[in-house]
Amino acid sequence: MKIDILTIFPNMFNDIFSESIIKRAVDSGKLEINIHDFREFSNDPHNKVDDTPYGGGGGMVLMPQPIFDCVDSIKTSDSKVILLTPDGVSYKQKIAYDLSKEKHLILICGHYEGFDERIRSICDMEISIGDYILTGGEIASMVIVDSITRLIPGVIEESSHINESFNNNLLDYPTYTKPRSFRGMEVPEVLVSGDHKKIEEYRKEESLKRTKDRRPDLLD
């Protein structure tokens, strides 16, 4: 998979993709990540990429020309262009799975008071990572890349994410490791029983119980 990220703050990405699973995915050739500073595509002599909004109002708005030209320079027939914006569709695990099957993603990081409405015309999808406001789409793009990378075939063992939270709209069951007893808290007996059928039933019950208690909205 190839992921291109359009931003005016490329230095924000200096370290985030050079650790852990994402680094291993890149090193193994399963993932390619490119960061593009779309200031470099500005036709303005000072590389300006924003201006005041027509009709008045506070703040600065990203202009279409630099973003259009940047996308044009990297887009292919396999590309899916995604705009990161508060009014996009709410990001969920199902979307992460779907995106992990794409060959090429182009993520556009919005900023300032917003972006020229015409930028939407070159996007295949708009995504929001939550009902709150960030200073820009950079952190949102990091979240999306992280969640997608671990789903790319061969990056981690498939069994590691099949039973994770949000699969089948359920939160993950509780897990334990050594020691068996810690400060008066014991590992549930069923988990050390060796009875795999009972362990599976226990985990399903606990997963459903946890979802009902903490995220009942997932069951609606």
C-alpha cells in the first residue's frame, strides 16, 4: 500500500512513522508513506496557500490551487483521495478495514478556519476522527495511517486483530498475564483451566458485558 499525505507542516511527521509496527511495515516494503508540503505547489511568489474568505469572517482559508496541483502530481487510477475534516463521516474500524484494502490513499490535511469548498470536488471521501476540533488534519492523518497499517496483510498476525475491540461491534474482553495473583487480585479461574471451550465462552460473555456497560451504543 502507498499513502501520500498533503500538509503544510511536514515536520510534524518526522518521528511518528519511524517507530513500532509502522516502521516495520515500511521496512518490509508492505507500506510506503510520502509526506508532501503543498506550499511547494503554490503559484504565489511567497508560497502562500491561504487567504481571507469571500463574504468576510475571521481566519484564513486554504486555497484550492496548491492542493489541486499537488493531488494532480501524485494521483493515479488506483488512488482514493480523502479529506480530513470535522464534517466528514465518523471514522470507525469498518472504515479502517475497507481502506486497508486500497492500493493508494491520498490524505489531505485541512487547516486554519477551513478550506475552499471546491477542494471537496477532488475527494472520494471525507473523514472525521471525532466530534471535536483540532488545529489541523495532521494528527487525524496519523490516527488513520496507524489504524490502517496494522490491518495490511502480513504486517501483524491476522489473529491479533480479529478479536480486537470494535470487531462485530463489541469491545475486547479483559486479558491477564503473570503473576496469577497480584495485590489480592486474581486471574479468573477459567483462564487457567485449560478448557478452551469454556475460555472462549467466557471471553464472549465478558466482551458482551463490557460493551453493554461501557458502550451500549455499539449494540444499537
